[in-house]
Amino acid sequence: MSWSARMLAVADIFEVLTAGDRPYRQGRTLRQALETMKKLKERNHIDPDVYDMFLKAEIPQRYASRFMKSGQNDL
């Protein structure tokens, strides 16, 4: 996969896990989503370097403050 495709995969997985607008389930909390993604990283399902950069840049926290329901932001 290209670098951009790997970045998009991490972002897309995060959004799917936290989305609160799904009719079939509630969005996960920030902690739950990041724990799931950590497991995906450990199993090499997502690029570990991209995931680490995602965390280092504090993207989950910035996303949560803008787009997630307050009860989901548990960090």
C-alpha cells in the first residue's frame, strides 16, 4: 500500500470506531477506539509507524474535541 493509503486506513478505522451516527451501534469511547487500534497495530493490520504518528500528533484528541460526543472523550 502507498503511504497515503496507509494513512487513510488509520484515519478511516478511527472514524468508523468512534462514529456516533451509526443506526446499529453507538460510537466507542476514545480509549476503546485506541485500544482496538493498538491491537490492530500489534497484529500488523495497520501500519505501526503511521499509527504512532497518529498518536504523537494528538490527532485523536483534536478529532474528539471537534467531532465526538462529550461522553466519548474519556482521555
